[in-house]
Amino acid sequence: MELIPRSIETFTRQLKRAGIMYDWSHTVTTTDPAYYRWTQWIFLQLYEAGLAEKKEAPVNWCPSCKTVLSNEQAQGGLCERCGTEVGQRLLSQWFFKITDYTERLLADLDWIDWSASTVTAQRDHIGRSEGALLRFQLAAVPDRVIEVFTTRPDTLYGATFMVLAPEHPLVNILTTDARREEVSAYKKATAAVDLKERKRTEGKEKTGVFTGGFALNPATGEEIPVWIADYVLMDYGTGAIMAVPGHDQRDFDFATQFGLEIRPVVAPPAIVEAAENASTVELELGESAFVEHTEGERLINSGAFSGMTAVEGGEKIVASLGAQGLAEPHVNYRLHDWCISRQRYWGPPIPIIYCDVCGTVPVPEEDLPVLLPHVEQFKPGDDGIATLAKAESFYRATCPSCGGEARRETDVSDTFLDSAWYFLRYPSTDFDDRPIDEARTRRWLPVDMYIGGEEHARLHLLYSRFITMALHDLGYLTFEEPYLRFRKHGLIIKDGAKMSKSKGNVVNPDEYIDRYGADTFRTYLMFLGPYQEGGDFREAGIAGPQRFLSRVSDAVEAAVEAGATGFPDPDIERSLHATIQQVTEDFDSLSFNTAIAALMELLNELRAGGRVPTLDEVRPFVVMLGPIAPHLAEELWELLGNESSLFDHASWPAFDPAKLVTDQVELPVQVNGKLRGTISVPRGADAETAREVALADEGVQRHVTDGQIVKAIYVPDRLLNFVVRS
RNA sequence: GCCGGAGUGGCGGAACUGGCAGACGCGCCGGACUCAAAAUCCGGUGGGAGCAAUCCCUUGAGGGUUCGAGUCCCUCCUCCGGCACCA
């Protein structure tokens, strides 16, 4: 209990110390009942809307944390939190129906302004895939079918066998007595193998066993053998596939291994056109399946569909089988419903009561929050029983509906749910009678710009988008996308490795702030590389920003002492405007490193050769320094005679585009693309003028005299290039 | 394997729609100040040839398009991040 506040305190202190300016009068703490009361409220809204349901599902189980993990939290077969290998269990769980929103979650990706890589990650994660559902009758039990999802219905005539995931419910029916022992041994072996191993593909031979059962290929009517193999996954599609070894590399490998028939049914157009009869074309397969899509490829060996293009044939096959109820077009998604149930202690209890008489009853809103009880032993046991399920005083409840004896839900919700809506609560934290104040929300949300790590690119963003959409549909929000812009930040690398506690190369801000001060440390971090890519933290580099800030300080002090005003030097005034423009644009695109470089450049000019800048030159500089080195900027701002804070009253300096243009421009002159001189011409000079001036230049002359000028390319104010042939 | 990103001086990194490659900073070299050092200030600093003016080379490798390519196209190599038997 005490751990959380302590770490929050440290983190808060570090943020404040680093001069990071949040509105500290608004904070959210997801573990505080004042917050999770509303997290439970959100659950209730989704429940009432039919977006939350309880269903039995195989779940990833972390034997070390003793809890259920989402597929995403168990990626690579390892627990996201502790790294332990994850196993499988069957439990009854609460799910949010995020899959109802897949098309909208995809469609909005077209207009929200997010980093391209994040958009791609979202799209990949949703994993939309167009194809068809096909049904194969069991040879032995004609009223049962194996349903498969395929993106290649056009290859149906090449389906020479089927493969089910070992966990597939039809396996028992299909398996013949003679094969039963082998099948159950394989199933057992698969279950024992952890997910990580199962999903490892490299250099692994395909394994599987024949069930002894057959299914009917709906196109050819042939009986084809049904196998089980671990390369077919229960949690994608229907958990079963039609295997087309001629046109799928995995099926090809499997068929080769077990001596199953390989029948090519698609061929490049050239081969088909050369033959008289498309239904008897032979396609030689070498060591691999024919999988690459060639333009206009045609079906072969496919009965009445032979000769059609693969695209057309596929549609026709689905349509023709569809008439018999054996096929339909289908869009499949990788995204599953979001399992929010957790059997650990920490987290908001799911506000549901089970009554023998009334069934599943939501906790009335006025009874929220359902408080997490104090328990002695909050580490979950090995039995899969939630911690709260052992706290009798917690789970004994009265049915809100009939008043009879009832039992509370003892699962808590996923912490991803806590973070899926915190930004909605943030502006409204001072209201305790409502989660989201309408006026406040209109004023502050949606989020203009969200900056986060790449690790949030999938889940956190997806879940908060879903919650926002659902609350929008329920009338609580006027917008359906939570973050208008999203930019990822890079990682700071130290000693050639990503920072981590185990490597001991973590940069502790306190240490550096003690040594160099917060402003220097901040400036260095912003300067060391492009913000969106991260960079290499090397302490030696801190000297640059340190000297820079101290020179800024010197310059401003000198300006105040001298007391001169105005813009006596037109070149410097121009540079000032150019710098304002650059810094303004750079901040907008998060290019802090170049913004700082621009300020350094301007400073070098302001004090070149011992020059003392004027107060008017220095004032905008200090304002621009504000976001970079706030403490110093504020101090200098005061030194400049301002009574109130820079951050309350200064306005961002404006640049005057008219001040940026010069009368004369420096024009590079090339001969055959090589720089041979630089000339000065009036802005906007015409080609004739530029040419004349250029040809007068000694360096240019030297290179044009030994040949003929065939051509001159002139880009006004940018460049002049003579093409000379000798 | 797939998706995303990146390869530029000794180092971190600049370079808008193809138009002076190396901004800015670190480091290094030289100078000033100092008894001396540190700090600070001034100047220099991609590589090669030359006394010099000047010339040649140079953005991971190789081809191409173009008057002109770090930037566009093709082939390839390397590194980083993410996903991975997704039917």
C-alpha cells in the first residue's frame, strides 16, 4: 500500500524539479477510489450498452503473477510484467466488445494526425483481412461441418487436406479409434509446449498427426484427410484451415513432410495461354509453393472455373457454393474482444453481483465505488482463484434487485482500463459528482497533442480510442477520437544500449540536475538529437548547452547594463526574425535540437566580436528560451524589468516576413554542376543579369573559357548553372 | 519472413518541394589572458595533392534518371525498433 504513494512522490518531485510545468491542481491516481469509482462507472455504462459480456475463454496464465494476461500482455509467450513463460487456462472472463468497433477504429486512422508508424501499428494490430468462410462437411457425420476462413477461396480446388488446431472442438468427433491414442498424445504435447515455443517458426519442422477422419471438399466432392497440427492456431479465424499446399508455403512444407498430395490450381497467365485446355494445365512446383501474385494469374485444374483469372474465379466459387450455404464472403480480424478480467488484487473490482434468483446484476451507480477490501494475503495463489474470492467479507453481498443473498464478482479490471480514460478525467478532477464535466470537457478535450513511447502504439492507444468511441456513442462525449495528434518520442540510449535498470545505465535526473542544474540538463536532452528518434546520452556533450546558457546570461546582463534599445544593425534584425520563424516552426514539429541550434547561432551573432546586444534584441530571445530553460529564462525576464512571470504574461514573439528579405542575394554559380563561384545579385534578378555578373567572376570564367556554354539553368535567388561542352 | 526507421567528419547531429553537403555543438589544434593552470575570449578544423592561387575526392556498396542527387528510381549490405506459422 505504501509503495505506490512513495514512487509517485519521487516521480512528481523529479518532474517539478526538472521544470516540467503541469497543472498540479489536477491529478489523477488510478488506485484512488475517487478515480476508480468512475472506472467502475464506465464498466457499468458499457455493460448497460451491451458492450461488456462474460464468457468462457482460454486465457493466458502467468504462473508467477498468478493472473490472466491478454494476448498482448503475453506476447512472445512471456509475461509482460515478469518475463515468466505463460501457459493456458480456461476461465470465465469479462470482455469488452471492442470488435464491434473495428471498422471505425480503422476508418478514423485515415484522418487522425498520428505518426505514420503508429498508424501502421494500429492497422496491423486490428489485422483486417478479406476472404471467405467455407464449410466442409465431415465424411462420417454429414450434418457437421468444419468451417474455415481463407483469403484464397480461388484455390479451393487445390485443397487436398485440412488442418485443425489441436484444441479445435471437432477433433474428438473426427478422430477414429485407431488414431485416438496418437491424437491425444499430440494434443497433450501441444498443450505442454508453451506459447513461445509453439509460435517459434525458424528452423522448426512442421509437426502434426492424422485424425483418421475425412471431410468433403465442397468443390470437388473428394474426401480429404483431416489432420491436426500446432501451426494452426485456435485463436485466429475459425481455428481450422483448408490446406492448399500448392499455394501456401506452410501447407506445402506440411504436405512435403507427410507425403500429402500437392495440386497446383493457379498459374501465371503465360502458361495458361500457351495451353489448349486450362483444366489440364500442368504447373511444375519446385521446392516451394506458388504464392506470389502475378498480374492476371489464372485458375487451372479447377473444373468449370479453369481459365478464369484468380480474382474472378474466387468470387464465382464463393457465389456458387454460397447458393448451397457452403460459403460466404467474410472479413476476418486479428483483433479480439478485450478481456478485462484480472484475478489479482490490485485494480478496481468489477461492479457486478451474482444472485441465484436475479442472475447477473450490475451494482447500482449510487453504490459505487466498490471498494477494494484490505486483505492479509494479496498475493494470488496457484489455484487460479482470485484473491478477492478468498475474502468472504468482500464477496458476500446483498442482491440490489431482490435483496436476497448474493455474491460479488471477485475479478478486478485490467489496469489498461484505468489508463484508457484518464485524460477524460483529468480536466474534471474537481467534480466528485460526475466523471466528466461537460463544459470542462468542451474546453479542454480532445487532446491536441499526445506524446508517448512506441510501446503505447498498439494497446493503450487502441483501448483509449475504443473507450472514447463507446462513451461518444452513449452521449457522454462530443468527439470519438481522443488524441488528434500523436507523436512518439525516441529513446535515449546510453553506452550503446537502451537504458534499463538491469544494465545499470539509467540516467537518474536527480544526479545530473544536482551537478549541472535543471536548465542545462533539459537543454542538453533537447539538443542531443531529434526528439522523435531519441539519441545517445554522453555526459561529455553537456558542456555545450552549459556554456550556451551561461553566454545567454552574460549577454542579457550586458544588455541590461548598457541599456541600449532598438535594432541598430539591420543584419542582426533580419537574423532575429529568421530565428523567430525557425524556432516557431521547429517547436511545432518537435525539432527542439534545431531550434536550440538556431538560438545558438543568433546568440553568436548578437555577441560577435564582443558586441553588446540591445534590450529589444534580447527580449524575444529570452521568451524563446522559456520552453527550453525555464528557470534561467524567468530570471532573465525579471532582470529585463518585467514584474510578472514570463509564463503568465509574455507572448510568443512574432516575425515579420518582410524583414526577412534582403535586397542582394548570394547566388552560387556552378559549371557542369560543380560550384565555381558565388556572386551577389539583386533579389529576383533576371537570367540575363545573373549571367552577366557570373561570367564576370574570375572563378567562373576559368571554367567556361575552354568550352562552349550550351545551356544555362537559372533558378532565381537560388542558383545558376552553366552547362559547358568542350 | 513481414512492417517501420536509419546508415553523412574523430563524435552527437544539420540540410525546406532535387539546387553552395557538413548548420549547431562536443572534441582537437593554435593564439590571448595568467607566475602557472582552470575558467573565459579570439581564430582554425571532412579527406587528399600543392609553397601557393587552385585542383581532385567525399553522404553504407554498386548501377541509373537529371544541367545538377545525401535527397528520386533499381539491386545489394549493415544496424535499430516492432510483429511474427494470421490461413
